[in-house]
Amino acid sequence: GTKVAWENITDRTVTATIYTLTKEVRVPYGGTFSVLFTETITTNNTINARIYVNGVAVGTARADLNSTSIYTEDITVVAGDLLQIYAYVDAGSGTIKDMYLKESNPMLTFGNVL
């Protein structure tokens, strides 16, 4: 999708060394959303992130060394599901900078949760 139904542009620092919930939203209606997020890390460390639904990994595992990357994946959910970004670092700290849910014709926009 191309229109933003939800956004969370608050930076979330990641220091965990196992997958840990970093951002989430409860979707008020079902459909397929383009989930976009940005991960960044410096100082020769690696940040890893993945999209989850209701605590279950559904997206592609992403990893970046000393860089900033933007990823988008289409994820299908039903009303009430939690769309989430989980992330971890190998050492130091990284950042999940934003998370957007986009679709072609949003039924409504909804507020952020985490």
C-alpha cells in the first residue's frame, strides 16, 4: 500500500542480545499492510530485526552491520492482531527508528501503542 494508516516515528534503542519486542500496534481491522521500518547501528556491531504477529515471527530476518537500512514487507492480519517489530544487537546498541503501516485505501488511521 501507499497511504499511511499508522506510524510510530519514536526512536527505540535496542540493547538486548536476543529478539525483544521493540514496537507494536494492535490493528483495528484486517487486511494486508505494507510494514515499513528503519534499523540503524554503528561501531562495527550488527542489529537484527524481524516482523512478528502476536508474538510469532512472520517476516524475513534482517541484519545490518554498521549501517542504516529501510525494509518493507507485506503482512496479512485480522482485526485485533498485534503487528510487532522484534530486534536485537550482537553488542553495543542500535535503533529501530520508525514503523509505518501502509495500505492502498486505509479504512481509518489509528494511534500508536509502543
